[in-house]
Amino acid sequence: MFISIYDECGKIHDKINIKDDIEYVNGRVYKGKKHYYKGIGIDYSGHYLLDYDENYRFIESTDIFYLGDLVSKKCFEKKYGIFKEKYQPHLSDYIGTCGAKELSLIENTLEFEKSSVEIINCVKIDSLDNQYYFELIYHCNRKQFNNNSDIFLLWDLLEYMIKNNWNFPWDKCSITDITHDSRVSDVADIFSSSRLEDKFGTIYSVLYSLCHYNYGKYEDFLKVKNLNHKHHSDFIFNTVKILEIMNINIDSLSKHKNKQQNYIYNVYNILFEGKNCADCVLPDYGNFVRQQYKKNLINKFG
């Protein structure tokens, strides 16, 4: 099967040949006869931009300051393939394929014991700058964490990550990368760090995304350790409690007698100082995102 690569004007620039019968799964992922493929194109429906002109149609606002608006480039519409424009402003991935940051898949699948993915092949798309596609095996068959998943296995995954210095960016919707058997299907963004800030962000990421993805399973998850959620600030306070349960020193997280002061301190000095998604590609942009989050917090609490 030939996949078209389109230039910035929507004209065919090149093609890649996938010698397999493939069917679409989701995102950038397809299934072949034996293996899966990631980064071999999409049916274009839009991407994200901070600034744009009359060549784009506005679709909707995201209200995420570093992501911009969801837009549709007119010359890409009704086309399938890979498009020479970034899918999101802060990431290196072109629309439909994988940027250089995805190369961490190779190393992380070997070192991270809870990986649900195995890399068979990595192919550089020569006509594009540092863009790739992957042939791989998903041992979970792309089945995500769901209502029938074992909540205790999710605790096991989180404990493994914290105790072995593996982390999610704090602002990542990490539960969508966790499989039905509580392994990680997209290990490109996980990273190794022993910093308290990153461990804090890892737990926060799981709590926050699980709550918004499946509130019933979120409640079940908390009940295992006799925790509860009554206010949005409990994402922070439950993170502190879970770190303590996992024998991580939390003295620096509870230095104020006032609960609100502790909340502000932990968000400003701990959570926001952890690695965010923008850090994964552009450290300077990651720092910009960090400072903007801090500015927003100051504006809220004074």
C-alpha cells in the first residue's frame, strides 16, 4: 500500500510503500497481518495552531494556552496521508507520522518492565526531516484501561514507576496510555528521574486523568488505600498521601500549617517544576509553559 506525503501546499511530495494489508485502529496506529504500524498517515481532520491565516478554517478553541485552536488547513482537507506540518505547536511530529521524540520508544521498550509494546522496526521517512514510522507489537492489542480492569494492577504499575524512577509528564492524560492490564502502551513520553517533582507529577497525572476518564474507577482506586476525593485540591493532597504510602520522604510537601498554603506551595514549587509535555521536545518551550502555569496560579491566588 502506498501512503502519500503532502507538502505544505497540499501537493503530493513523495510516497512510502507499506507492504502489508492494513486496517485503521485509532490515532496514528494501524494493524497489519502480524504487526501494528504507528506513523503511516491519517485521514486528515484538523490540527492545532497558535497563529493562522485565511488558509485555515477555525474548528474550535481548546482553551489550552500552548496548544492554540483546532483548525483545518484547506489544502489538506479530504486527503489521507502524511502532511508536512506539525500536528501540535510544541511537538516535533508532522501530521500523521512520528517525530524524533518518538525514538525514545526503542530504548524505553527495552528498559521499562511494564511496557506493553515491542518494536520490530523503525523506518526513517527520508523525504521528511527527522520523521519516522514504527512497526511494532502491542501485547495489549490496543485495549485500554476500562471498567473491567483490575484496579490493584494499576496500583502495582504506579508503585513500580515510583520506586524505579519512571515517570509521566505531569500534564499528560496518562490513563489513555495505560492498558487494560495496567502496562504502558505508549512509552515514548515516559522518562527516568529520581526527582521528587517528577514522582509527584507522575502520581498527579494518573489521578487527574483517571478521574476525568472514568470517575467510578477513580473512586475504586482511592478506596484501596482509604483515600477520598471531595475537592479539586485533593488531587494534590492525595498525591502527597500516596507518596507517603510508597515510602517517599514528604517532609518538604507539608511545611505549612495552613492547608491552602500547602496546596499553593505544592502546585507552584513541586508540580509545576516537574517535567511537562512540552519539555519532552523543546526544553525552552517547556520552561515557557511552566512559567505560564505559575503566572496563572499567581493570578488566581494572588
